[in-house]
Amino acid sequence: MIRPLHPDDRAAWQALYQGYQGFYGFHDRPQEFYDRAFARLISGQAGDFHGLVYDDGGLLGLVHYVFHPNLWRDEGVCYLQDLFTSQAARGKGVGRALIQSVYDAADAAGVPTVYWLTAEDNYAGRMLYDRVGRKSPFIRYNRPV
Amino acid sequence: MIRPLHPDDRAAWQALYQGYQGFYGFHDRPQEFYDRAFARLISGQAGDFHGLVYDDGGLLGLVHYVFHPNLWRDEGVCYLQDLFTSQAARGKGVGRALIQSVYDAADAAGVPTVYWLTAEDNYAGRMLYDRVGRKSPFIRYNRPV
Amino acid sequence: MIRPLHPDDRAAWQALYQGYQGFYGFHDRPQEFYDRAFARLISGQAGDFHGLVYDDGGLLGLVHYVFHPNLWRDEGVCYLQDLFTSQAARGKGVGRALIQSVYDAADAAGVPTVYWLTAEDNYAGRMLYDRVGRKSPFIRYNRPV
Amino acid sequence: MIRPLHPDDRAAWQALYQGYQGFYGFHDRPQEFYDRAFARLISGQAGDFHGLVYDDGGLLGLVHYVFHPNLWRDEGVCYLQDLFTSQAARGKGVGRALIQSVYDAADAAGVPTVYWLTAEDNYAGRMLYDRVGRKSPFIRYNRPV
């Protein structure tokens, strides 16, 4: 089942989120990084991130999303920032179900537009995303650091 | 000079923004689309979009940006959604100056991360973006409509 | 073992090559297409294509390559046009071994440059190609048909 | 007018081809590189490269192409390897005319398929290529060097 993140999920959530951060090469996030993210996800503060987990006895996956303004759409948009499934649960529909849950949450909020960004060479992810989403021609530029 | 959008800019701003929307193929936005965007840009409402214009006697360009939460960064990020320069003002540094103004505004807000999305085949734009920004490997997926 | 294609491979080769053509959406190639390709592959004609197969009792994979002129390199280049592994043999190193065999054949011919093209969304292929090759920034344009 | 490269073009051709090589970062090609390429282009040897130039009193542009085998097409394909227009002649249709001349030469040879590769960020080139060609989803991988 998919349910909102709960304070009791602290340890199991971090194990998953470390896997996700590691996928993007961030293997050495300090503990405060995880403390702060978790606190925000369960704060219930308006305008901040929401977290959902796939709970099958243990946590098999997570998804984090936020609503933010968009000038082209009064109702704003939903940004799905983080999605991760434990290695052991790959290929079982966990990721697909988590994305669908964000779609449902966005509909419930009256914000039909949902988007996410992924690395061009995230092949395993894109195999899923091509089925549940549509690749756009848009690419991201960043201010140089 | 670059300055914040002002209520008196209504007509000149719309001429530019229609050019921008047309660039992305949206030639038939209803008047309410422009009314609503302009109202939001000058509302000064916390959390909503900001607009800057390049004013050289007439308006030569515009940029719209917003700050929104990001789970990886407590201070959030700055999303530069719209950038446009009038045809007559191309190649004169207007776009570059407008991007720099957003960098400055983001610094002033304590939000150093600025990003934008652009179509992969927006060649003229990317000639500029490669000089003032860094292409990331991230591509955008959308929920199917 | 990897060995050159042999006239006795006719039927087993076609089963593989139909799988490859089908991957790119060509499900209805006429029989003459396969007849002609096979004839060329075993013709031994100078300048035409070579075929190698991975033979483990049955054929598990194939690779087709050709040497062609390149103005930047007097010795020319080696174009690996077709690579395919049977579904049953995926993940066992067959594709990797076939690519390596082309590298070896190219070295033996004094043509160190080997290249191939692949669809941007051939994720399974690219998982392998990123390990045994280097993605270039070059994309292909075609004359309109 | 567009005409085949001629031995008398030696110096003017090299000026153009150095511009092209420089565009791709090869500023220090030895003289032998140019000697050898020119010799091949005017050799008339079967199977090797052809060169065309845009001659308006002086040389404004060049194109080099070759026919090579393709296993999917008995008649082979035409590879347009090099295209360059002098800075002074940009935006005047020289590149477009040179590509069209290759299309015509390919038709005359019974080889309708013409293709070329270009760097993803060759924006000026792609502005032209999107008008006279079709971007394919194919990307190039190279054997590591």
C-alpha cells in the first residue's frame, strides 16, 4: 500500500533516500541533510514537500513532491523531485504505483500538471517514465556554480 | 536599464509576452491569460512570480522568475520561467543582462541556485545559455495529458 | 565462441536478424531482404560487410560491420551497423563479446576507429554501450524521404 | 555556382577546410593532413571522397561526401562528412545549396539516402539542417581511444 510518510518511518526512509542520493553520486550527504529533509516532509507545512512511501511490511519505495507556482497556470504545477525503489523491489511496479499516487494527489489538489526531471542516461528510470509519462523536448540549464 | 515590472507597462509587456508565447507555438492565448499573468507579476504577493523588464525608452525584453521549495536545499531554488527579447533588440546583450538580473535577485534573496528549461532545438537561446549557464544532463518528463 | 558467419547459418542467422529488424520496427521485411543481406555477408567481397556470430551450440548473437573511407583518416573507419543478441541470451556478455570481436577485427585490419549509431531511447543497448564505448555528441541527420 | 573541386583550388580549399577543422577544435592539423585530403578529393578514385565547392569568383564553401555500403540497402548510402561556408558567406544560402548538390549527386548515382552527423550543440548548423534534413533519433558511439 502507498501511504503518507509517518514519523515512525525515519530509519527506513533514510535507507531508501540514501540509495537515491547515491544514485546521483551524492554518497556523503551529512546526517543533517537527511534530518532536515525528513522534518520538512512530515511537517505538514503549507507549500512544502509531501512524501509518500510504498509499504509492504517494509518500505519498498518513496516519492517526494511539491506544488509550486507557474505563470502559465493559475493552479500551479506539481514537481515530483525524488523517486526511489529499493533494489530488491525493482521491476514489481513500485515506481509506477508511486508515480500514479502523485498523479492522484495532484488531481485531488486541482493541479493536473505533474512533471519531473531525470538524467538523460538514467536508462532504467526512463524505461518506466516512457510508459507512465511523456518525454518533453525541454532540457535544464543551471546557473554556473 | 533593468527594473521591476510596473503597472504602466501593461501594453508594452503584453506585446513582448505574446512574442514569447508565440515562439513556443501558443499564438492564441486568450486575453485573460495575459491579464492574469500581469496581475500576478505586479501583485507583490509572497511566493508568486516576479517580473523584470529591460527598459531603453521602450521595453526591449522581459524575464519572469519565482522562488520555490526544493527538498535538497533549504533555501529553495529560483526558477526562471520566461525570457524574451524583442526581435529588434536581439544580439545586443539584453537577454544576457536579464539573466544576470535574475542571478542578482536570487543572490539578494539568499537563493543562489537558478535554473531554467528550454527546448532542445531552441538554438538561438542556447547560444546565449551556453555562455551564461551550464547545460545539465536533466530532461523533463510530463504526466500525459 | 565467436566465429565468422558461415553458409550453414542461414536459418539461425535469419531468426536473429529478424529480431533485430523488428526491434527497429521493421517487422515485414520481405524474404529478399534477408536473402540479399546474407549473400553479401558471406560473399567475401572486398569492401562489403562482414558478419560474426556468437555460437554456443546455437547462435546467440550476431554483429555486422564494414570498413569505409573517412576523409580525416587514411586507413578509414569501421562501421558496426547491426548487433543483436537473442532474448534468451541477454545479460550474459554476448553483446559485449561481439563488440570486442569487431574491435579485434578492426585492429587486425589496421583500422582502429570503430563506431556505431543507436536510437537515443535504446536504453538496454546503451547500458552496454556506455561500458564498452563512448557516447559522442554527434547526432544523425537524414535527407528527407 | 557549385562545381567539383579542381587542382587549382588547392590554396583556397585549404583555407576553408582549416576553418572547418578549427570549428571542431582541430586547429593544429599538420600540413600532410590537408595534402592527403586534397589528393584524395581530386584523385577520382572509385569509392573515395568527392568534393564540391561553391565558387563565386572566390570559394565560399565546400562539401565532401562519399558513398559507402549499407547492409540494409543494396545501393549503399551517401555520407556527407564535411560542410563549411566561409564566415563572410554565412546566411546567403551557400550551405543549403551545397547540401542540395550532394542530394543531386546522390540521385545521379542511384543512391537516394544521404546522411550526415553533427555535434548536438552545432546550433548554427542545425538551424540549416532542420530545414533541409530531418534529425533522426540516432546518436553516435565510438570505440574508446
